[in-house]
Amino acid sequence: MKDNSCDTTSSSKVPKKKSEIVDGLTIKYHASGKSVWSKGAVVDEKPEGYWEWYRVDGTIKRSGHFESGEPIGEWITYDSNGEVYKITQRNK
């Protein structure tokens, strides 16, 4: 996915986000380390299954599915109130 807001890897120019694994999900935190940035499963170092991304205030920003590290199916972008703003279909 070209949109860096859903990037699950870090660039060498950007500090690596604090992360932890809880109940099999990789949870990454915003730079402050206080709020969740994203969460989802990682298999063989690639995102897999359902993932969510959040704003600093904790509201959901985007959600979608990965298969072998590639975005697939329906991806939803949410407005700042958590309401659906846009739905995009991703094909393999």
C-alpha cells in the first residue's frame, strides 16, 4: 500500500515505533509511546489478517485486511468521529 499512514515497516530515517506483542497481535505506539498507532498480526515479518490504525486521540483512522503482506478486500477510512468516511476495494 502506497499510503504511509498504514506503513507497517519503518524507514531508516524515521525512529522505529515502540511495539509489543499481546495475544498474538503486534501493537505499535505513536511516537509519544502513550497511544496505540496500529495493531494486527504479523506472520513471517509481513502483516496478515485484520489490521487497525488509530489517531493520537485513540479514534480509529483506518482498517483493512492483509494476505501475505498485501492489502486485500475492503479498506475503511474513518473520520475524526469514528464514522465511515471512505471505503476502498483492494484487489490482489
